[in-house]
Amino acid sequence: MLKLSRLLSVFGILILIQQQEPPIAGSNRPTNYKIAPRKQATGKKMRHANIRHHNGLLTAARLQKCCKLLSLMCAGAIGSVASAAMQPNILLVLVDDMGYSDLGCFGGEINTPNIDKLAAEGIKFTQFSNNAKCETSRTALMSGRYHVEEGVYQGKSVITIPENLALAGYQNFALGKWHIFGTPMKRGFDRYFGFHEGATNFFNGEGTGGGFSYRLDDVALEPSDLPEDFYSTHAFTDYGIQFIEERDKAKPFFMYMAYNAPHYPLHAPEAEVMKYTGKYMDGWQNVRDTRFARLKELGIIEADVTFSNKEKVIGGWNGLSESQKIDMDLRMATYAAMIDIVDQQVGRLVETLKQEGIYEDTLIVFLSDNGACPFDRTRKPTKENNYMPWEARSYYCYPDMWARACNTPFQGNKQSQFEGGIATPMIAHWPNGISVPGSLNRQRAHLVDFHATFRELAGVDYPSHYDRKTKQLSGQAVGPARGISLVPTFSGEAQPEHEYLYQNFSNGKTALVRGDWKLVNFKELYNLKEDRIESQELSKTSPEKFDFMRAEFERLDLELNKGRAMEKLKARNNK
């Protein structure tokens, strides 16, 4: 006979499968694109695909899963839903150039109810690191290795996440910005819609440096292939939904949704921009101060943390003319609208997962590839002609002061190795896999950890060799994986700590985190446990620790990067 606890678990599964939560609010934009003919779904049609059961929809796939779980429980193999050896679907949402405090759940004033809901029902990681720039972050994420390691940047010594997961039976979909080695379809993805460049026009898809690199699967598209009402954030979601609906329902999937928002150029439909116009007329320091207080209320930073003088004074707003203030307000309003639209699309994806009956079995991860961007590259014709950000011919960026507000409470921005450049608001949500909803996780983690995490969930090993042409475990040697699985954190347990986190952008912009200590640019030392915002430089007061960290950086740089970072640092210091 089954124990009472196991019987309760059985009934819990039956109830869970029937639950149909109300849809998350978001755009109901129709999928009406006329791009190249779409492939038919590859999965076999399932018999009795729509079985009505009481007030919920019990699909054949869900019924099959229920029966499998029941059989396992009856055999004594598992004791709860959370311990079931089921491969979850994985949806990784990566946004581009978004600051640490832009989301509502991380202290921001931008309207992000759908993402905030995921955070409230999941885990917020407060000390998660990226690599400070688009390409370097994406390289580390996909490879599970530091981007500076031999061959990694070119994709020569790596097995990507989708290639690895495919060995465990996963189907893999990619949407949006690629911007790393190879192409998505040649690096493990089964379906793809997006572009290969670092930045494009949101309304017509043209590369900001000229050219056009949009593709559907492996088919190169032309600008004329895009519909008149094209907006990239909508389009990526539309195709993402299509891929989910057409998937082989007998297999789990990994979806990489790489939105190019809110990367410049700042583009958003007029109605979305108008929602925020005027909200930023009090200036960037007001935004930073308000967010700083909100971060304390949320418990993301300690209540007794204070800004240093250098961080408090980001002035200049009062010296602007009224027309200049209006211009700055418009730019930030557009940026906010772009994030708002991303949130709407996340809501659409969540609703699709619910309609497909797979929401509870899907791990959703959300984060940014680097901190907010400080480079005001607004183009001259836009300034001279007063083009609006809802026009494709416009090209706006925001200046450094807005970036510093977006990266509250940290110093530094995109490309910087201070926390403002590398700290990302990371969220993990999985109803059937996270037992500590609404929690904060303060363990240090990094983009390379996703590879290890997803492998563990899929139940597949990291190979020593991989031939991507034959998809066999032979041929090219694969370098050592650097990540640590985040799976223990889903149940509130501590994951093993990284011995170190190595950061290296270029031109002497480096960092090393070991324990509570962080070395920045080989010349500044901070204690992150006591000073998360890096306000107190300690190289003079802790000389022994400073010397130790410098020696460790040299050792690791030689191991990982063949000493190239040190060469650049020495050359820079000798100028």
C-alpha cells in the first residue's frame, strides 16, 4: 500500500495538472508575418490531443506525464513532484544593455508586471554576474567557459548549450540577437529567427552599421521580407510562440529568447513612448535616489548602505535648458517603453506556456547581458531634424548620466568591470521545480553556470569531445566547463562556491572575485560582503590582501588567457 504522503502527492499532481491560471496581461498582437514559408511542425500528431476533463484541458502529453509520475510514485521511486526525474522545458530570456535597477522587482519605476510576477513566484539572484558586453557575455553563456580561453571566442573548443542538450533529447529554438561565433543553426538550434549583428534598427531590421542579417532558420532574408508593421521585439515573440506551438510535444525544449531591447538605437512605438513622456523631467539623480531607496525596501541591498560622494553627485541636470531636459526625458521615456514592451512579450510567452499546458514544467530564466550603456551615439541627422524615436530613420541613445541611474546602486556601466557593468538582475521561475518562491539568493554566480545548470536538469554529461557535423562524442576536444549548477538554489540550498570569478573585457578593464574580495583593473580592491556598491577602496588599508589578489589574477590570467590581460595592463601602465 501507498503511504499517506505518497497518496497526497498523487492527488497533488492531478490537481496541479488541471490548474488553469488566468492569463498574464500582455499584448495580443496577431502573428501575421509574410516572411518565408514556415516549416511544418516536426512532431508527430498525438491522438486524442484535446481531452476535456472537468474545467481544465488535459492534453494527451500531460496525461502521459501524469501516468508516468503515478507509476514512479507507486514503485517508490519518488516521493514528491519536486523530486521527479522529469526534464523541464527551459526558456532563457536575455535582454540587451539593461541596467540593474530597471525592473520593478529590482527597484525601478518602469512598468514590468509580468516579470515582477515571475520574480515574486520564483527567485531573485542579487549577485549574478555577466561579462560587461554583449558578445563576451553571450560567448560565456553559450559555451559555459570564460570567453578569453583558447579558442572559445571563435567557438573552437566548446559545445554549446543546445548541442549538449540535444544529446539528452531536447529540441532547441533561438530568437533574436546572435552576435557570437558561427550561426544558431550550425551550433545546435533546430529553429531560428533573428539577426547576427550586434545591433539593428527595431523597425526595419537594418544593421546599424549598414547591411541586413535577418534569417529564418538558415534562409537569409531581405528587408522587403519584413512586414510594414515590423517591430523586432514583437516579431521575436511571435516566432517564439510559433515554435512552441509547432514543437514536438513528446520532447522537452530549450528556447533562447535574445531580445535586442533596450540596446540602442532607442526605438519604440509612439503610444508606448507617450506612457512615459514627462516622467523623467526631475532628472537622473532623482531617479537614482528613488531607486536606491526602493532597493533597500525590497531587501536587495542593506538598509544601512549609503552612496559615496562620487556616486551621489551625478549632476548636470539643473544646468540643462528646458529643451535639453525635454530631449533627455524623451530618450529615457523611449528606453523605458522598450523595457515595458519586453515585459508585455514575456507575458505573451507565459500565456502560451499555460495554454500549452507546460507552464508548471518550464524553467524561465530572465537576465541582462551587461549593465546600461553610457555611450551617447545619437546621430547628427536625428538631432538636426528632430526625428522621433518611433521613426525608423531616427537614431537616439541616452548619455552616461541616465546609464548610471539605470545601474543604481552601483558605479560603472557597460564595458566596466565595476558592478555597474557586470551585475545583472537575474530571475528564475519554475512552479514544479522551485520550492522557495519569492526568495532572494545572494550567492555569487555567473553566466557560465547556466550550461552546468541546464545539463543537470536534462540529465546529460559534459563531453570531453564533440563532432558538431556528426553530433557524435568524438573528434574535436572540448575545453573544461567552468560553471557550477544552480539547481541546489531552487530548493533553498547553497550551491558550491566559485573558487574565483575572472573578468576581462579589454584594454586593462579586468576584475577578479575570490571569496568576499574583488580586484578591479589590477589596482583597486573592494570587500563585496561589507561594501556591495564598491564605495570604499581598500588597497592601501589591506595591502597583504591586495598583493594576494594581484598574484592570483596573474596566475589565473596565465592559465585562462595565456597572460594576454597582463600584457595589456603593463602596456597601458607604461604609456
